[in-house]
Amino acid sequence: MILHTPQNTQEVRDLVSDALAGGGKLEITGGATRLAFGAPDRQADRLSLAALSGILEYDPAELVLTARAGTALAELNEATAAQGQALAFEPWGAAGSTIGGVVAAGVSGPRRVSAGAVRDHLLGFEAVSGRGDSFRAGAKVVKNVTGYDLPKLVCGSWGRLAALTEVTLKVLPRPPECQTLLWRGLEDEAGFALLREAMRQPVDAAAASYLPGHAALVRLDGFGPSVAARKAHLTTALERYGLPDVLDAHEAAPLWASLRDGAALAPELPLWRLSLPPRQALAAIAPLLALGGRYVADWAGGLIWLVLEGHEDIVRAQAALAGGHATLARAPAALRARIPALHPQPPAIEALSRRVRRAFDPMGVFEINRFLDEPNAD
Ligand SMILES: Cc1cc2nc3c(=O)[nH]c(=O)nc-3n(C[C@H](O)[C@H](O)[C@H](O)COP(=O)(O)OP(=O)(O)OC[C@H]3O[C@@H](n4cnc5c(N)ncnc54)[C@H](O)[C@@H]3O)c2cc1C
């Protein structure tokens, strides 16, 4: 395996063109914190975008930021915080994660349920396709409605469409006050019902999550008097669940961090990320819990992080039955060699996805069989 570390877009283009000419394969990486995702032992040279780093434009008044794709997420969080702003979709990742990796992995934190996902905040990008051409899509302004919405397409594309070299994101003011209401000792049914009711109340809840047997959490963001009024409303509306404890941002931070990636769950077990309709989520996972599964729920019940040894077919079947999907987020190499990380799509959708990939990458330079679905390009 050769590690390529291009320093600019031209070098990315040259490397992709060389691979194209020589029939080579390239695994795109940013911070390379998620190499252990998908099939192991990928036979490809690595194209690291980490050196394409730095904020190019940041206009706090316009709420728009453009950065090279290899810019560390931590750097963006620091720069926006210094202006009293933030990436509202709460991206997260291990130290070294880059914004290109976050976009390509489609990563959004607990606030997704109110602020939207990364795909709702990516305004535009520059990238190098599998043809070795660089192209731009979207724009550097919030109001932009021309052409195909390619920014939506690259979010969650996992390095299969193009190498992102630059991204433009919407930023939002950081809420001055942030309080978490925490109801303890609720059983699963009551915990999920509380999340649903909290999201229905006119309190503009920022996030709502459930830690089984421990707590249901609802976060309220905004200006102090507004948070106080909404807290009072929610406490009254949900009084049959008991009186909540109230945590400030500092006290609640470790809880939210453990929820957004299932970090609170047994690290030695395979970890699944189930995306489910919140109403069906509990029924969908009930058979998995009976098999020994343990979980935490985010996004008001729409996102379940679940650890379970074995029973992979049942996990996938339960997710599909509820109209959702299950991603194998973490597992030993032998399991990742056997089970595709991404939920298999229906044949028609899979054929469409493949055609879209071929449009960006006709010779399959970026097809490294990470997802066990395309050993050879068409
Ligand atoms: C299902 C799931 C599970 C996750 N599990 C964890 C976890 O256990 N721990 C954790 O810390 N984070 C996890 N994350 C968060 C996420 O993977 C990281 O925040 C982010 O992707 C890491 O950034 P990176 O730069 O290190 O990416 P990398 O590990 O370098 O790459 C991640 C993916 O993005 C692609 N990519 C990277 N850069 C680019 C680019 N410039 N252009 C095109 N494609 C690119 C790669 O090809 C790869 O498919 C998870 C996310 C998801 C969706």
C-alpha cells in the first residue's frame, strides 16, 4: 500500500489521473480515524487529503464558512466558537477527524433532530472526480437553488463518488444557554413515549435521547429567559413522568457525548447503528434485546446504537421490517469481511446508486470494495 499525500488540488487531480491510466485503486482518507469501518484488507493505495487543510473564508456575518476538506474538525469548532457560532448539526469524531471525513461519512450529532443533518448544512464543495477532473457544486451562499443538488449526494458517500478538496458550510449562532432536563428511572416504553411527547410540545427541543434504565434527556437551547419559559412548560406538560433534574451544558456534556456514538456501550461487542422511524423503534429492537442486545437511543428514538454478539441477519431484518436500515459501525475484522457495513439496498436502488457512482467515477478508481458490493467497476 502506498500513501499519497497531495498538497493541493492539482496534485489530487494528477494522482487520480495516474491511477486511472494505470488501472489503480485509491482509498480516500481524511484523518483516517475510521479505517476499521467496512471490509478489512482493502487492496488500494491511500489518497490522504489531510494536507489540504485550513479555513479559506469565514464570514461570521454571512454565517458561511469555506475550508479545505482536510481541515481538522477541532479547528473548525474552535474558529466558530471564537465567533460565538457553531456547526449546528454537531459533527463529532475521534481526534484528527477532518471535515471532509465528516461530510463523506454523513455524521450528525444529537442536534440533528432539530437542526437537520450535515446534508442540510453543506452549501457547496469542490472535488476531484474519478475522471481526474475537479469540479464545483452548490455555492458559497445560503440561498442557492440552481442545478442538481450534489451537496446532498456527497454527504454519506463514504469516498466513493469523488475526493472532496473544499467544503462550504452554513454556520449558526451558538446558543447562549443550554439546559438538559433529565428524567430518571424510566422503563423503555415510558422513556420513548417521553421523547415523542417532548418533541411534540411547542418548546423547540434541540435534542432528545434515552439511556435505558437510566434516563431520558431533553435539551433546550436559546436565550436564558426563553429556555426558562420552555423548561417550565415542558416540566408541566410531562409531569406524569416525575420532576426532571436540570443539568447545565458542562454537566450534561459527557452524557450527550456518550449518546452520540454509543460509546457508553460494551466496546468489545459489535456495534450497530440503526436508523428507524421513532414510533417503530422500540418494537423493532425488542427481539434484539431479547437476544442480549443493549442500546442507547438518540434523535428522539430515530437512531439506535446497539451492541449485540451474532444474529446479524436478525438485526438487518428487524431494521428493514420497520422501514429503516442497520449499519455495522464497529466489528472485528472477520465479521467485517463477511457482513457489509452498509445495509444492502433493494436491487433497483442499488442499480441506481451504481449508475450514479459510475457517472462520477467511470473506471471505479474509488471502488475499493469497502462495502462488499462492487469488486470490479463496470
Ligand atoms: C456509522 C458510523 C460510525 C462511526 N463510528 C465512529 C467511531 O466509532 N468513532 C469515531 O470517532 N467516529 C465514528 N464515526 C464518525 C465519523 O466516521 C468521523 O467523524 C469522520 O468520518 C472521521 O473523519 P476522518 O477525517 O478521520 O475520516 P476517515 O476515517 O479518513 O474517512 C472516513 C470516510 O470518509 C471518506 N473521506 C474522508 N475524507 C474524504 C474526502 N476529503 N473526500 C471524500 N471522501 C472522504 C473516506 O473515504 C471514508 O469512507 C462514525 C460515523 C458513522 C456514520
